[in-house]
Amino acid sequence: MKPYQWLAWLATWALLLSATLASFNIYPLYVYGFLFSNSLWMLIGVLWKERSLIVMNAGLTLIYVIGLITNNI
């Protein structure tokens, strides 16, 4: 078992909850959920030294931040 497995499960459940919120178009709550869950997965990537997790989730987190900024200005 990898270290911080509990954190990976937390991030997974947060991601599933965010997808559920998105499917019911509960805006902007689902965007904050995706931001939270992808930030967690980015942290997990750092802890596990998995570059693919870091790059993918850093990119997604940046996309959500830019979207929040541009839609709330």
C-alpha cells in the first residue's frame, strides 16, 4: 500500500462528489469541488513523486482558477 492512501481516497470521493454536482449544474459549487479535489490529487502526486499526477492536476487546477477569475470579474 502506498503512503497517504487515505488522502487519495478522500480526493477520489471529493472528485466523485464534484462530478455529481456538475451533472446537476450546481454552479459554482461544483467548480470549487473540482478545485479542491484536483488540488488534493496534485498534492498526492507530489507525495508519491508521480509527475503525471502533478502535471495533470496542476493543469486542471489552473483551468478552474482561471475560469473562476474570468467568470467573477
